[in-house]
Amino acid sequence: IVELATASDSTSLTQVRYARFARYSSSTTLEVNVTASASARPMRLSISDQYLGAMNVRTITPPPTSTSIADRQHVFVFDRAASAAATIRFELVPESIGRHEGWIAVDGAAPVFFAHFVYP
């Protein structure tokens, strides 16, 4: 049984769904739902380097148009759709056991903090 948790920013424009508990070397999903005003510019989704350092990223759906690393964060750039809503799914495999904390920020907004515990 997977216990899902949800974290969101103060405006509820960015919501992160994730498994509160995960297994070492087993796939887990991190889902980011963004409801923000549409913009002509691409969406920039940043994830803390500390968190991704403990994970192996298997797939990202939809795939980002570009990625970069800057200032202790991984930045993924996605084309904006005609609608303001977007769902990004990260399929991850934990590479270490224990508590893993992280944050996600969209377009420079306040970060959404989350954590899960990885069992052996």
C-alpha cells in the first residue's frame, strides 16, 4: 500500500504529490501539478540538488526542453501549453536509505517542501 502525501505552496498554485514512504531501488513517482496564469515564456521548474542527489531520475513526463544545474538546484524547462495547468511526473529510484527532504519551485515562486522516508 502506497501512502500518498500532498504538499503545496501558500497560493496552492503548485502542488506536489509523492509517496510518503518508498523502497530503496524501487520506482516511485513525484507528481507536480501547476495551475498558474498562462505565459508566453517557458515554465522553469527547479528541484533541490540535495534531493535529486539521492535519486536516480528514470523518466520525466512530458520531457523537458532543456535542463541545467545552478545554485544548488536542477532546473527543468518545459514549453507552456495553451492552458495554464500542467502536470509533470518524475519517475525516480531512491539510491540511498533514510529520510530525503527536498523542495520544488516553479518560475521562481516560493518553494514547496516535501520529504519521504526510504526503507531498505
